Amino acid sequence: MPAPITTASTAGGQQPTVGGYRSALTLLASLFFMWGFITVINGTLLPHLRSVFELTYFQASLIESVWFIAYFFASIPSAKFIERFGYQTSMVTGLLIMAAGAAGMTLAASLPSYGVTLVMLFVIASGITLLQVAANPYVAVIGAPETASSRLNLVQAMNSAGTMLAPLFGAYLILGRSKGGTAETGTVLSQAERLADAQSVILPYALVAVVLVVLAVVIARFPLPAIGLATNRVAKDERKKHSLFKHRNLMFGMGAIFIYLIAEIGVGNLFVNFVSRPDIGNMTTEQAGRYLTLLWGGMMIGRFAGSAIMQRVAAETVLAVFSVLAFLVMIITVFTTGEVAMWSLIAVGLFHSIMFPTIFTLGIKGLGPLTEEGSGLLIMSIAGGALVFVQGWLADEYGLQQSFLLTAICELYILFYALWGSKTTNALPDQRPV
């Protein structure tokens, strides 16, 4: 864990201890867990909604696109909100926005309404965006710059723990309690059965809303170490002297996150439909939802391992190796069938694991007083997940299995970023908590 920085101060004006930073990072890990959990519920929600509303792959992918469009619109306002109100208030606000959206999902299920579902998913994603813009740079700068990637991978492992448990939660409380989730592939549901299935979303999202409100109260009352309060005016003046566009690692990092999200979300969204196919796993969507846990579990294991590896090996080297391995398993997924194709798709979770946190820390490296704005741009790039509809279109036009070639191409850009795009230019002094 990072050593205390003597110039840091908590909201109450006390100097934080090593244990204080440790406690803060432990609490922040719960935020990473919750937004990972909620994001991946979509992996089981999408096949469920596809059944309820009789959607094509393209229409189902648009649901995820709305989710990630929120990152595009909410990221810069989130960065401005953090500058004005601070990290802690921003985290609490983000949690409450998410809780409001989760509560709204119960309304959407009661109607049921496809339109209201889209609106509420946008609200939840906007709250997550505020959390992402606040929590990622907070974790990255709270300790030594040279271990930022290792530290962020460690707390992102809790994000993966959330993504690992969410499919079980969704498979049991959404797919397992619905006719569409337990029926054989290709079963046609009656109107009454589809309406009954829609109600299965109410309980899980009500539970999520309650947990988010409780977490918001805990965060609000916790003495998180403050960052940058003493020199906020100086930082603002300093920012005017520099340009974000002169930092190659940030500019190409935005592209790397944008493209990586197309790969990650495409795999997560289409996993259940792919694995349940007769020529792949030959199982129900409920059973396939349980295998999705292994995909996200691989991401958790990979992040813990990546955090340890990056204590000794340069982050960009680890990123390059993982991108090559991700490319190889996606090629296997496309050109094989049966259990080989299924397990190769599951394996990509392990190799995707370190990509987001590593790209993020490489992207903000050397930004100095521009770190907050750079963070906002990187989080905005998560909007790349909105282009998952492209893979949905490819699945409709050329076949679900062939659509994963898009994922393989995405891995090649990550390799380019690791080898060249991540190199810093015009680096500024790293900012530390003050």
C-alpha cells in the first residue's frame, strides 16, 4: 500500500496515516465492486429483454449503446462537478444517481416499458460515470506514481469481483425466475408469459437501489483524505499554461479505452447467446448466464495477478503481452466450435483483465495539473461501448460467431498502444495529494 504523504490532509484537517489510506482504498474498492456489479447485470438483462420485447440482436445491442452514450455526455460535466465540489461529494452524488436509476428500473418493469428501461439505464450509467471520473484518478494519484498501475489494478480486481457475482445474481433472480430464461433456445413465449417475465426485474433492482443508498451514507460519513484542496487555485492557474493535446499517451489512450470497451462489452453482451447455441454449449440461457461468471472471474484473477506482476515488470510490457494473448483466444473462438470455442471465449476475460486500469494509468501519466481533465476525457472514451451495436449488426448480417472478429481487431490496437502510443510526451511533474 502507498506510504502517507506528509502534505496531504483529510476533510477534517488531520494528517492521514498509512492505515487511513488503507481504509480509504478499502472503502473505495466497494465502489468499484458496485459499478462492476451493476454494469454486468446487463449481460443477463439483455437476453431477458430480448425475450420480453422480442428484440433482434441489433435492437438488444442498442440498450447497451444507450448505457455507454451516458459516458460521452456525463464525463466532462462530472470532471467540472469534481473540481467544484470535491471527490467525496462527487462519489456520494454518483451513488445516489445510480440508486435513483435502479429504483426507476422497477417502474420500467411494472409497466413494462422498453422506453423507460432505456432512460433508467442512462441514469444509472450517468451515476457510474461520475464515480469513474472521481475514483479512478483518486486511486491513481494517492500513492507513488510508479505503482499507480499496480494500485489501480488491485482495486479494479474488486470491480471484477462485482462482475463475477453479477451473472449469478442475474441468472438466479432474473433469468431463473422467468419463462424465457428457463425455456429451451427457440421457444416462443405468449404475450402473458412475456409480461410475467418483465416483473422478474423488480426485485433485483430494488435490492440494488437499497444497497447503493446505504453505501452513499457510509461514504458521506467517512473521512476520506482530500486531494488538492490547498492548492486548487494554483492548479487552475497552472492548467492554463498547458495543452492536453500535446500528450501522446493521453490522446492515443482515449482511442485505446474507446476500442477496448467495444471488445469487452461485445463479449459480455453476446456471451450468453453464443454459449447457449446448440453447436457451442447447447444449454439454456440461464445455464449460460452461470458460465458468464467464469468470464468475469478470469478478469478478477488477472487483475490480482497483474497488480503483482507490475511491481516488477513495466505496465506497458504487461499490456502488450495480454493483448497478444487476447487476440489469439478470439481467433480460436471464431474458427472452432463446441467446448473449445466456449472456453476460449471465457479465457479472454483473463487477458482483458488488466487492460482498462493499465491504459488509464498510462494515459494520465505525466499530465500533472491536467490530470482531472485528462481523466474526464479517458472516462468519456468509455462511450466506445456504445458502438457495441456494430457487433450486433455483424451478428445479424454475418453470424454471431463471425462477429467476434471485430473483438480480435480491437486487441491489435491495444497492442499498438502498449508498444508505441503509451509513450509519454511533454510530461509534467506528477501531482500528489495536498
